[in-house]
Amino acid sequence: MAGNDAKKLADKLFPIYDDEDVAIVDIPPEQRRLHTETYDFSISTLMDYLKSGAVFIPDFQRKYVWNRGQASRLIESLIIQCPIPVIYLNQERDERLSVIDGNQRLNSIKLFIEDGFELQGLTAYPELEGNLFSSLDPRFRRHILNRTLRCITILKETHPQIKIDVFERINTGAVQLNPQEIRHGIYHGPLFIMIDEVSEEKVWKDLTGIKNDTRMKNNELILRAFALSYSDVQYRKPLKRFLNEFSSNYKDIEGNLVLEWKSGFLKALNNINRLFGKKAFRVLNERLEPQVKNFNSALFDAVIVAFITGRYNQALVNDINDATRDAFLRQFQRVITEPRFDEAITSGTSATQLVHYRINAMRDFIEGYFR
């Protein structure tokens, strides 16, 4: 008996999430081919492309982590004609090229050409120590600008899931990209711009407690809410593939729909804030206090989707006050501690049946309470 209690406690504190790889074999064989083109761009051309926006470094890739010594050695490598690793680019729908791998190299070169640092720590040409780009002999400057970098471009004809697989294979940055950061690079458009905006809303930060999010955890949670609320295809595991496919299908949604989704999401957040406050998305004990400080992402799915898609009486939600809130929370606590619902938010939380069950059960509760 004690062992079962301990397991239940562990399930609550440390929910088990399935992290299955997306199956490439689910893609038709004729669509699994990687479409690429190879270019040898001069440094001068690449700098012009970066300046014009024809080549760009996505927001999530822009963190510059190289020190001056590393950047200086790269410049020295250009001077001595040492081979430089390939730059990988992704062709966007508008024909622009986003950098998949190589942003530290490109940023270092751009920074040096703009006189952003003096050369230091050189081994082949220590005579050049302390020079800015502008202070180098013109022959050195021309030599650097004329050097070429091999660039492999993944063309837009490539299936989105194949692109993601390639991203993961060539993900060689100082900090390995997580799935949401990769999505942000491949599917960036009106949907993801709106998600960025929502993630900065005060009510969102207050409810989730996620303040300094440097790895797009906020964005993935918000994407999950939209996907589970609006996808034309019913959810089925794995979650990673479901989110990838939704991101691909809705990458370029029209402005009116973006505004509608954003408005619906913020309305849901404000309702949740009125009803739960700091207790939102937390499993509550019998005293109606959170069992743990951190919120439960599976419970988040159920609650946010219920308030986005449910048909409930908004006036009754607006009428909730300090005197009536506990009665609502008491009923809520009974729902989420019912054995099957408890399983749906603590163990194997991305399983298809459990996702559907917890969302439907929570929507039924909200609609029934506020009808």
C-alpha cells in the first residue's frame, strides 16, 4: 500500500512525458528526398546579403557566444585560406535564406568587418594583432572579402519533417536547439510572431510563473494550446509530430485569424486568472492549495483548451468573486483528483486517449458549471 502511495506521489511530482521520435517512414517515400543546392559565396556577397535581409539569422539563433579570441582565429583562418566549415541555409517561402548552422561564424565576420573588435591571440600572423578591419592593409581587406564560404541551401521543396530531421543532424551550435527552437527556424511566420507576442503578456507570465524563458518553453506551451484547440486533425501521439504538422499547416495563417486566435487565447487567460489566480495549472490538494510550486503542463492543456473552445456563460464567470471562488475550486479539485483524470495528468501524459479524455472532461466541467 505504501509503495502505491509513493508511486502516486512520484507521478504527481515528476510526471512522465513520452518523447517519441517522429517517424520519417510515415512520410511517402517520394517525399523523403532532401532537396539542396550548393553555393560558394564570397564574404563580400554574404555581407551584402545579410545587410539586405536576403540572408538572415533567425531571432532564436542570434545569441552571440564566441569570445574575441575565437572570432580572431576565424579571421586568421580566412587570411591563411584554412578551410571553414560549411554554412547551412534554409530557403524560406519568400526566397530569403535563413541560417540553420553557422551563425557564430557569420556574426564574427560581420562584426570584424564593421570594426567591432581588434584581432588578438593570432598564431600564424601575430604581426596583425591589435588591428581593426579598417586598419588592415587594403590587400588584406580585399583578400578577406574575396574569400568564399561553401553554403548548402535546403530548398523549400523539401518536406518540412525532413527539414526538421536535417536541423537535428547538423545542430552543432554552442547550445543544442530544442524542438521548439527548431520549429521557430523552419515555420517562422504570422502564427509564431503572434505566439511571441502572447508569451510577453503579463497575465501569461503571472499565471505560468515562467519569467526568464530563454529556450522557448513558453512558446511551445502556447503552440500546444492552439494546436489542441484549432487543428483540423485530431490529436494523436507523438506530440512532437502533432506540433510539427500543425506548425507547418498554419505557418502563414491570415491576419484576421491571427487576431481571432490571439483574442480567444487572452480571453481564456483572463478567465483563468479570475478563477484561479496563482493556483492556475497547478494540482490542488484538499485545502485547495497547490501540491507543488510548478504548474502541470498536462493540466494546462486541459484547462486552457476548455476555456478556448468551451461553450460557457461568460456572465457567470464574470460574477465569480472571493465569496464564490472556493466553491468553484472545490468542484475543480474533485474533478482533477478523480482516478482517471489523475492518471491523465501524471503518467504517459501525451498518450492519445489520455489527452482527449482530460480535455473533454475539463470542458464538460467548465460548461456544466457555467451554463
